[in-house]
Amino acid sequence: MGSQTRIRKQCIKVWVDKREKEQIEDNAKGCNHSASSFLRNLGVGYTPKSMIDHKAVGDLMQLNGDLGRLGGLLKMLLSNEEDFVGHEDKMVEVSSLLNGLNDLRNEIREKVGAI
């Protein structure tokens, strides 16, 4: 952020424990800053922008939609019960797959929400 044009000769010490230091460094790395510039920017009121991969988030959301469509197709298959006459074990298997898809969609939503 302009460290080549400004001469900085003042130092502020902040005492932290090991976990806090690691968290500060991780947060700084996530914003593509050094720990020093990250803390300096926070201290002067600048809110660093996260470097989240927005394409990856979009891909996750697309995957979530694809899983939803696949779940819809499975539900349609299950609604046609005459296809499963004599094959109840297959119906249980398809129901289990449908539940797994819903669990996966919920997990994707949680991860995207955490980002």
C-alpha cells in the first residue's frame, strides 16, 4: 500500500498469544497483505477486502443447483411407485441417495454462508 513512497520510522508493539498471532497472519494472508500492513490498515480505519475466490463460490452455487435438479428427478422417479413393485430394496436405496443429496446441498450452503 505505498510502503515504497512513505518512510515509516514509528513502531507500535502489540502483545498477542500464539493463537492470536496465527489468526492475524491468516487474516492478513486472506487479504493479500502482510501482518504489519493488515494491522496498520485496520488501525487507520481501512477495512481490508477479502480475497475470496468468487468464481469458486459461483461454482459451488452451480453445483448446489445441479444437486437440486438431480434430487427433483429422483423424487419424480420415486413418485412413480409402479416402477418399484417387487423392488422395494431399490426404492429404499433411491430414498437414501435422495437424503444424501439433501445433506450435501445443506453442507454446500453452510460453507458458502461461512465465506
